[in-house]
Amino acid sequence: MKPLPISSPRGFSLVEVTIAMAIAAIGILSVIGLIPQGMETMREATDQAVEGRIHQQILSELQMADFDALDTVYNSASGPLQFYYDDQGEEIGDSGSGALRDGSVHVYTARVTVPKSTGGSLPQSVGGASYAGFSFEGPGGPANAYARPVVVEVAAVGNKGTEFKFDEEDNRRMISTYQSTLVKLGQDFTAAPATP
């Protein structure tokens, strides 16, 4: 009987190794190419979550404030108040207290506009129209003294030591605008007096 030949193990050829490396390189480069898009998506999602939190925090503060004093508190001679927040959405100051003078780093800036009950105006981000009050009876009806619009504009700016200019055209893309209505509780809306 003739012995069976012992076969030696066969390796991969150079062509096979080259093709396998090319396929692996294409796969790795595709995954690496997705990383910047994923990081941008994650940053945008984080900004939206923090900006929404800031809006809710401001609304809570407004609801607890004296409704009749909103004109004097939120409409200073220099314009609407701006509030400054860190990267987690925690307030670190406002434009009234001069929080930026010491060089504090803030990531988010919020501007709160509560139009005056008579003769106010809305910010440019919502059209910049004049405001003569809410009417629950339709156009031309008497203004209700117990309801006021609130516009909260939030921008992820990452400024250090400077105020963010909300009304500049180049900055509009950075601003998220939230519109709400603030209502004085405990009032009968059907018998609300007209504002003077």
C-alpha cells in the first residue's frame, strides 16, 4: 500500500490579504467618518435639552413673581434682562447684576421679554411687532389685564466677558425662541377689566 501524501497547510496569498485589508480599511474609514456627525448631533441634542430646561426655569420664576410688577422688573431702561447660565443650565448671573464684568464664563445666554401691558413691543425673533395686549374677544376687543406674553430667547454662545447681541442678524441662527403666556391666577377672565 502506498502511503497518503501529507499535505502542508496552505496560507493566504498576497492578493487575498490585500483584498481583506482593503475591505477592513473601507469599513473602519466609514465608521470614523460617522463620528463627527454623531458628535454634532449629540451637541445639538444637549443644547436643546439645556435650553428647554432654562426656559422652564425662567417660566417658573415668572409665575412666582408679582404679576403687577413685571413691567418694572423685566423691562429696564437698557432693554430686556439677560440671564447667564453654565454648561448644565444653572444660572450664574444676569445683566442687571453685572455678572459678566468679572470675566465669568457662561455657555448659555437667555433674554426674557415681557412686553409692557400698554405700548410694549415683541423681540425681532418673533416679528418685532408692537403689543397692545391680549384680547379674548377677537381682534379689536378690549385687552385683558390678566394675560401677558412671555418670549424667552436662549442662545448657546460660550462667551467670556461679553454680552450676546440678540438683535444682530448674524446671531439669529444661534437663538432658540420660546413663546408662552403668563396669566395672573385667581382672576375671572370673563369679567377682566381692559388695560388703560
